[in-house]
Amino acid sequence: MRVPSRIQFAAHPRTPLSPFTVTLKLWRHLTLASLTALVFTACGSGTTLPAVQDSGVTPGHASSPTPGEVPMLGLTELEFAAATNPSASAARTVVYQTGALRVTRTAGELTQTGGARLIRNTYEVENTGDVPLHNLTFVAVHRAADNVAGTAISAMRASADQPLSLPEAARGLLPASGVATADGSSDFQGFTAVEAQALTASAQAAGTLEAPDDVLGYGFVVQAPGGARTLAPGERGEVHVAFVLPDTPAGVSPLAFSASFLLTQDAVTRVTQLDGESLDSAVGRAGQPVNADRLITLSGVGSSVGSSAAVTGMKVVPVPALRTFATPKGTLYGVIQAQGSRLGSDYQAGLRVRTLELAWDRYELTEGGWDEAYLSSKRSEYLANVRAGFEVVLDLGVQYPPGWLLKLPDSRFVDQHGSVYRSQDPGANPVNAVFNRAVRAYQARYVTQVFRELGSAFYGVRLGWGRYGELGFPLVDAGANSYWAFDALAQGERPGLPDGVRADPVPGWQPLTGRRTPTDGDRAAARSFVSWYLDSLNNYHDWQIGLVRGLYAGRLFMLYPSFGLRPGQLDQAVAGGLGGLTSPEINTELQRGFDFARYIGGLKDPLVSPYTTWLDADGLFVDDAGQNPAGWSPAHYFSVLAAANPAKPQVWGENTGRNTLSDLQRCVNRVRAYRLGGMFWAFNADLYDSVHASIGEYRSLIASQP
């Protein structure tokens, strides 16, 4: 774990039940012929329209969907409620641009499986149009105006006369991903976060979902006669929709509810590996008559999957946790070093995002020797957070390099005095990835392994990877004026620099020491040296972004510590020959490479967030009301730099740790004043220790936001 303190410097037996009733409501219908989702795209609407009967329909014609072309057939609500007769649910017809569907609930049951109670309804789906329908899927959606706690669930009742509105009850209604039908097939389907996000974007662009609405990460596919996936005109298929009931006391358990779904055709034929199902079984289901071209695994993709000959020709996609909740909207508040015991109270306080923190040295104990038990524990921690309703931000823990890596040649930073940087402080012993190509290769292998095993269903990923996970060169001892660029690789004495990094352009020259007056030659050398020094760190900064972006499509948080250089200060230091006498040199902002204007100004990806780890910055030198950028807090300064960047990246931040109520108030005020995307509070334990700012105070401040 990262240490909870940092120094900042200024400048989650079968029981029968009477049949259940389901009513299918048409809210809006359309066909969307050309979309740009990676796998398939769907859209529905928040507008309620009356159900249209098939007597008034003149079916149109449409070709079968291909990837990128996915017709949307309607937005529906399935109502689960006790009834005495299956026929209590009349057939309804969904009319769309090129045809119609007749959907009838034919059975409902409550079952007990492995200690869990499952509610399952069966629907007959008839294609009354004159074109075939391929991979007809009910995809779950969250409609902000109707559904509860970010889920697809609404209208919960504990009994016929007892409405239920507990968010925990809605979040506890999970799609049943371990239920197979009588013939061994399964209608359940999982979707990646990227797929769900693409669906949401397309649906919102079409105006059929409102801005707060979201497509979720699961659905149920209609099985055509014989188990095929194409429902021909006039044919009747079947779909089973099942949920696991939450393990809550009587009176607060939802025995009746509604769930919102979008009816689509999926351009990709997929099979989802069920909970507890073997890979061979899933692959078997993916064969005839389904002929799937994509296998979704719900437990991540390990080496057994990657090396299996059975999946040759079929893309294997890991979805280690289903997105059963919508992505939170607006400003997000969260915690770092999140505690599992605080899931409920944190959520009730309005927190919606938590970090999942790894440690490289705990996972790769020896070179290529992965501790699977450690990663399994982290996967469980992740699932607990997600199931509790939280978004999860991944901290890869690159700041904890394994001991074997630090024994490699040139793996440590060296300054101009020949001092080799070492620290016993956990998380403060960064490896020399700025100048060592081999070290970067090991970092890339580790990061790739993590995403291979955990998947990519994260809200964001933290970058920086230096001291405490933040970007920068190592600490500088008082008076040492250390510049960490004098190892043999940086000085060009041995090959092995990363691509795009050149050797010291002024070999043999060193920053001045003492109070010697610099010559013009010193100033020219200082300019060349420090530009190269900062550009080398910028190269590592951009390399991290490129590496992770190739594995993950979501938000990246680049952690910038301390106060940083301000306009004109670099020139002042150069004029002094980098002698260590100017304010940013005395505070070691320059030696540690904190030229944030350089890094933020070069961002080209709008999903890379400049992230200050000193959101609580205070003191006589902080003047956010003034006109001089030298006095602005990091949050203020970063917001101005981000606004000037054409990519318009979204700024985020966190506090230092061990902070008071006044510090918390200052952080929340800055989030609002500078329109930050959100903030994390360091640390979760601090909110419950009766010494620092409390969870109650955090809750009040979140609730008070406009």
C-alpha cells in the first residue's frame, strides 16, 4: 500500500412459484442503419408511446445487420409481478420501421440455485415481419428518470401493497449469469464497458436516450428454433430473462419489479461464458448451430484461454465484472486506499468512485513469476466495489518496483555527484524508466499482464509511476541541487536509451554549485541541459499514455505533485546556471521535473486528465484571487492550462492526506470553482478516525453542491 502521508512543496431445492406477469411497453421505435460502435450499437428513448397493434402495420424491408449496422427495434419494460395465470400477460406487438415483433410471457418461476434465489421469466418472441432478425437481444438500459440507483430496475415492491425504493435492493438485483436453459444453452450475454459506452453515445446522439441515460453491460439473446440465432419471418423464438434476488431481509427484498431493456439486433454473434462454466463448455456452446465469432469470459482472460486451440478463429474478450450500474454523471467524489468495510457508509455519503491499488512487487515476485492468489484477492476487491455501486479507478502500483528489477544495470537514478537514489520509504523508490529502455520494457510487460488478467472495465487508470505514483524525478536532499540524469545511459556512455530520448547534449557539464557567477557559456549549457532533462521526462510521460491507451480506452489520470514551475521561473534558473538559488530550485520543483505547463500543453487526448495531488494547497504563497499565476493553487493553474489546450482535458485532484475539515472545504470549493471532473479524498481511513475530516462532513459538502 502507498504510505498515507506525503510532503508537498510550494512555488466493489428448486421451489415453484405461481407464474409471473410481464407487460411489454413500447416507448419508441426506430431503425438506425449506420452506427459506429466497436461491436454493435443500440438506442432507445425516454419518450413513452402507446403500444401499436400489428393490425395497422405494413412491414418494410431491411438487409441483415453487419458490424457497424444494427437496427434498433424498441425500448421495453419487463414487469415481474405475482399472478395466478400465465395468460394474465397479454401478447404485445412491438412495431419498428421494417417489421414487427410479438412478445408474450409464457412462464415465470422462482428457483433456488446454490443458495441463491433466482427469478426467471420466459418469453415467446414471434417475428411477424417479412425479414429475418439476427441475434435479437434484450440489452439492459438505465433511464435516469425512471430507474433506481443507476440500474435498469424500477417499480420495486416487497409485496402487493408495499413499494420499495432502497437503492441497495435495486443494486442487489443482479442479472443471472450462471443460469443455463434446459437444453444446456444460455440466453445471457455480457458486454464490455467500451461496448456499453459506444451504445450509449450512439443512442444519445440519435436522441433516443437522454444525456443521463446509459446502456448497461448485460442482456439476453433470443434463441431461434433449434438453438440458432436467426429468427426467420413467421418463426417463434424464446428468451429467458433471469435475475438473482438480493440476500436481504423479508420486507426489503424486491419480489416484484420492472427492468428496462432495449431490443436490438447484434451484428456480432457472441456466447458468454457463465459463472462457474469451463472454457471447453463455453466453446462448445459457441459452435453449431450458433457459430459464434466472439466469446465473452466473465472471469478475465488467463493463460489457459489465451493458449487454447479451441478458441482459434474466435475473439476472446474478458469482462471480469458486468456493468450493472450506469456511469455516474456530474462531479464525482471518491476516496483512495479504499476500505472494504466502508462500502455502505461511503456510498450513502454520496461517494461514487474508489481506487483499486496494486503493488508490482506483490504480483511479480520473481521475473515472470506471477502471484495468482494476490491478483485473485484484488479481483474480489474490485467486484465488491462494483457490486456496491462504485466506479473503480486502477492504480497499477508501478511505484513499487520488484527487488529483482532494481538489481538490473542502470535501473537507479544517479545525480551529478555520483549519488545513487535509494529510499526505504514504500512507494518512494522509483526505478529509472526515464533513461532505461529495458526498464520500460519490464513496465510494459507488467502493465499488459494486469490488463490481460483484470480486463479493462475501469472508470480510469492512474499514471505517473514515480515517487508515490506521481510523475517526476526523485527527491533531492537539502542543498544537493541534484539533477538525476548522470547514469551511464543518460550520459551516452552505454547504449540502451528509450526511443525518442537522446543522450545529454552537453556531456561533462554540470549544474553550478556554490555562488559562482555563471558565464554565458554556463547559461547556454544550462539551457540545453535543462531542456533535454525536462523533455526526457516528458517522453516518459507520453510513453505511459501511449502504452496504457493501447490496452484501455477510458480516462487516464496523470498525477502531478507539488506546486510546479510557473511562468518565467525556468528562465530565472537558467540565468543562474542552474545553481540552485532561485525559489523553484530551493524547493526542488525544477530538479524533480515539475514543468507542468510543458506536459499539460502537450496533451492531445481529451481523456487524459491533469491531476493535482495537492488540491488542498494553502499558505501565504497561495493567492487564487490574484492575477499572478505564480500564486495560483495547482487546481487553478491546471484549469487555466487545460482550458488553453485544444483537447480541453478535464482536471481532477486529491488532497495530501491527514487533513482537516477546513482542508476538505477548500478542496470541494476548488472542485466547483475550477469545474474539476471530481476529487479523491486521501485517505478512506481518515474519514473514520475522529481526528481528521469526517465522512459526515464529506457527505454534507457533497450534498450541498448545486
